[in-house]
Amino acid sequence: MKKIAVFTSGGDSPGMNACIRAVVRTGIFRGLEVYGIQRGYEGMIEGDIKRMHSHSVSNIIQRGGTILKSARSMEFKTPEGRKKAYENLTALGIEGLVAIGGDGTFTGAKVFFEEFGIPTVGCPGTIDNDIYGTDFTIGFDTAVNTALEAIDKIRDTAAAHDRIFFVEVMGRDAGFIAVECGIGGGAEFVMVPETKTDLNSVVKSLKNLRKSKSSSIIVVAEGDDLGNADQIMTMVKEKIKDPSKEFKVTTLGHIQRGGNPTARDRVLGSRCGMGAIDGLLAGKTNCMSGVVNNELVYTPFSDCIGRTKPLNPDHLALIDILSI
């Protein structure tokens, strides 16, 4: 293998640039020509592919987002679109791919290999931490710290006015961000997609907490079974029926995706990027480079795609214990 290409796909996450940097520089160190594909699979179809050098990735490790950009590609979901992508890669002599992204990215890479035989090793780039085969995903730690900083500030104003705040964090299908923020931010409740939310129990507990606490923080993952933070706040308010109690909602949204990556995300992105190159050179394909128990491991895409990564039950128990 002499030429490889790297691309980012799906939602951006802090630490992706650290991963790109590691892929490019490890590839060059191993004697490869490295190319960057702009806008993921869409750029692959359009032929937006350029040679990268060591200086191409200078001064990016501290930046959020992705210098290669990301985009959705409906055309890549068609055989005709994938054929165009293959022709553009082969015209440049590219023999292997590093895909930085999540489930959708890996699904596309798996189908692409089955049709055209170009090997791919993935790197887990998503703030949600919901990819099986790695303890943490690139961007998760930064997203948690960003949300936690906001929760700390919300706690100040909640205490000043004796308010109950519902803080919505990202997590359409997974509650990892919510749980980590709940523990780190001292939340009274955390609501996540993985567990059924008992509204009556929440209302009862809030009434009891008012006897010992003047304010409360409730962290809600956007994909909770009862709805978003605004919907849940409305339901709780209707059940408590106390005009003297103030309820507020803060939706943190996409600020969780941006910002300078933490040291943990920079190191994780760098390790996974190096692992992806070494995996390709070792003949691996259709797998993801991740870190489990601080060891670099390769997990087949078939095990990563669509497989639920469970929350740690001890963390859920910890929230209940520490909220009294």
C-alpha cells in the first residue's frame, strides 16, 4: 500500500483535527502518500481530494470542528454514487481509507468495501460516546466539559432565585453526556433514552427535595422517552401546580459540538489516527481503531454498527445516591 486517503463524515466533534493530524503524519512517517477528502463521501463523489503534507496539518490539534469538513451524501447511498467515488479514488491510485465518524460513516465504508474492495479502518468520531468497541469516542470528553461548564453557571442563578432548571444536552439515542454531566454537575435528576422516566416519581421527589434544597438541576438528554426538556418541564409544572415555584429550561444545543478539544480528546484522536494507519498497513479492513482499557484495539464494523453500548449502571445509581 502506497497511497491512502482520510475523511470525516457525520456530525463534527472536537478532536477530529487531532485525529486527521495523526493520520497524515503517521502515514508520511510510514512512507505513504496521504490524501484528504473534503466533505466526506460527497467530496469523494465530486473528486474533491487533495494531497496532504506534514505542514497541511500544522496548528490544527487545538481546533474544534474538522478541517476536512463534513456533509451528508444521499448520492453515496446509491450504487451509481459509490461507483463515481471509486473511480475518483482509483484515478489517484488510492488503495486504503481512514474514515473518521460514527455508525453511518462505518456503514457506508462497509458497503463500499463489499462492492469495490477498498479497505477502510475507522476512527470513532462522535460526541455521543455511543460506538461499541471503544471506551470513549473522540469529542465526548470535550462535549461533557462544555456542558458541565454551562451547568455550573446555571446552578449559580438557580440557587440565587430558588428555581428548578431543566438543562437539555445532546443525546438523541444515548445518555452518556447526560449521565456524566449529571454526576459532575451535581444534578438532582438525569433523564436518558436508555431508561424509562417515571414522571410521578420525579414530581414526588422534587416536592420532597424542596424541604432541604432551594433549587434543583435536572439534566435531560434530548432523546428521553418523555420528550425534550421543554415538554418535560411543562408536564412537571402541571403536576406540581405551585405558582410560587419557578421552572426554567436551557437547551445547550450545538455549543457541545464546538470548542477547543480537551487533552483527553486530543490524545484519543491521535492514538486512534495512528492506529488506523498501522491497521491498514497490517492488512486490516472493515474495522475501527479504538481504545479499551487503555489498549488500542480493532473492532469489526459489523460489531460497531447498530450495536447498543450500555450505560454504566453504577453511574446511574451514583446520581440517585448523591442527589439526596
